[in-house]
Amino acid sequence: MTIITRFLSLAVLTLHCVAFAAGCTADETSTTTTLSTSSSADASESTKESRVLRHAVFFSFKESSSPEEIDAVAKAFEQLPSKIDSIVDFDWGVNNSPEGLDDGFTHCFLLSFADEAGRAEYLPHPAHKEFGDTLRPHMEDVFVIDYWGDANEVTDAKSDDETELKHAVFFKFKDDASEEDVAKVEQAFAELPNKIDSITDFEWGTNNSPEKHDDGFTHCFMVTFADEAGRETYLPHPDHEAFVELLKPVLDKARVLDFTTK
């Protein structure tokens, strides 16, 4: 073999090694990219799984309806989770807010669905329609807000005799309120659980109900206390009062209903 031939053979061999090394590097990069994308997708799925769709429903009743008839309506609603599988959690109670911002609504129901498909199954369900027939002769008005909440709250099952106080707050902002000012209100409300110890749970969201019974309210904030004593600490708390002052310039109307879960 001549020197030139040997040189050419070594050159070819070197090129093969370089190509092989480059190929290995490319494969490793591709694998890393795929893993990175997969991790991102997993994080996104984790976020989705941490949410649950809340369906908050409030009724006012006709003066002609007796307490027994109203109680029968509440009991009929209470039976729906046993008839409609897509309801993953259910609480209800009678309004006991001391703030006078309930607009006459007295009965509060909070249903949860895993997703919008669960709600889509619920709304036209025969059992739900049957309940509507029971409700209709006695209902004066209805208020409905749906929002995305925290699924972890569903899994934290309470014992049969354990209750908590739900403080449901709804806002309708002024037409000229800027997105920045609304965002400041959202952030300030979300910071209250870090400042007021009597808040045991908190979630909020913007309305996405398809039913058109929201009365123009766009935001729901669900604040939970262990009992009425927790609420008594919260309402006059300096941080809550400071939040109210921040809210006033951009607020058109507030609606508040409180209920102790049954």
C-alpha cells in the first residue's frame, strides 16, 4: 500500500468517526428535547388535573311558597349527586351573611364537575330537568356563576358531622375599569389568605357559565372559614378593610352570600 493510499484510507476512517460522533450528539440532543417537551406536557396536564369546575347556584323563592315547600326543593336538589355521576362534589346551605348584599337570594348550592364535559352531561340530564319541575312553581329568581376552582378541595373529604362556612363574593366591575385595575383587585384579594389566619381555604375565578343567569357579575371569590367566628375576625380585619378601599373605585356592584355547609 502506498503512502497516498494509506493517507486516503485514514482520511475516510476519520470522516466516518466524525460522522458517527455527530450522529450520536444529534440523537442525544433530540432525546433531551423530547424529554423536555414531555416534561412540559406533564406539567400542563398536572395543572389541568388540579382544577375542578364549580357550579354555584342561588335561589330566591316566592312569598307564597311555604317553608315546607322550599325545604322540599332543597332536598330534591340534594339528591341530584346520587342520580348524576358527573357531580363530583356537592355542598349547600341557607344564606346567613350579615352584610345585606344577598339581593334576596336565600339558598346556596355549590356543585363541582371534573370538567366542562361533566357540566354538559348535567345540564340536560333527565334528573336535573325533573328537579326543575319541582323548583319552578316556587322560584322567584336564580343566580348562577361557574368558575374553575381547586380540585384538591374535593379530595379533602369532610366527616359527616363536619361543617364549614362558605363566603361567596361576586363582583361586577365598572364599564370603564381598566384591565390593570381589575388585575390589582384580583391579586389583592388573592393575597388576603396570607394575611388573615381565619381563612382556611380560598379560590377564585371568572364566570364561564353558559346559562346566562349571572346578572352581569364576572368574578367569584370563594372564601372558607371554619365557623362564624372566623368570619367575625375577617370582616373588620385591617387588611380586609384596606382591600375594600382598593376595590371601591372600580366596583359597580357586589353580591355576597354566606352558607354553612350541611
